[in-house]
Amino acid sequence: MPLRQALTLPNYGDYADPRTAIRIAQAAERAGWEGLFLWDHLAFVFGMPAGDPFVLLAAIAASTERLVLGTAVTPVARRRPQVLANQVATLARLAPGRIVFGAGLGGRPQEFAAFGEVDEAPPRAARV
């Protein structure tokens, strides 16, 4: 069945709290939404609380039954590929058939530069 309607939430600010994400996901599932996707940003670089999207998704997966879950876009160049693959595989075991992985370059250069990583898109694309 194709996914027709889904929510997307940031993983920062009030939404960095797993309890808030769980409440929203459960309400979305009760209301008939088909999916919920989280951003993958290091918003603490900008002074806001940020939750790890895979920890948040695991909490949501364990608290829902039908929602399709995933990241809207995970900046793959910001993560170690073997660790990322393990995180996604573990999440898929927790919620079989309900996980979608969104991969890309990511957006905000500051989230790379703040840790001494290359913040320009072409070198990040090469890493991906």
C-alpha cells in the first residue's frame, strides 16, 4: 500500500523530548495518519535541544503499531556508514515493514563546521 499521508516533525526544540514525540505519534495513529517522519539535525549547534532521530524513532516504534516511520533526510556524510546501517537495521527489526530511510547530503553547513568537518556540499557528496 502506498503511503498517502504522513506527518513530519523536527527533532529539536520541544520535539527533542521522546515523550512528546511519542504522544504526537500515538495521536497521529489514532487519527488515521499513515506515517511519521523526523528531521535529522544537530540543532544544539544553534542553541536548541536536539534529540537523536533514531532514538526518537525507536521510542515511537515501540509505542505505535501501524505508523510508517523514518527520517525525512539523514545527512549520511555526517554519520559513520556502518553505525548508521546498524541503527536502521535495528529499527527495522523493532518495527518490521514500517521503516523508511531517507538519505541525502543534509542541509546546514554549520552542523558540519561546528565539529571541524567539511561544510561544503561537493566534498560531502563524495563521502555519500
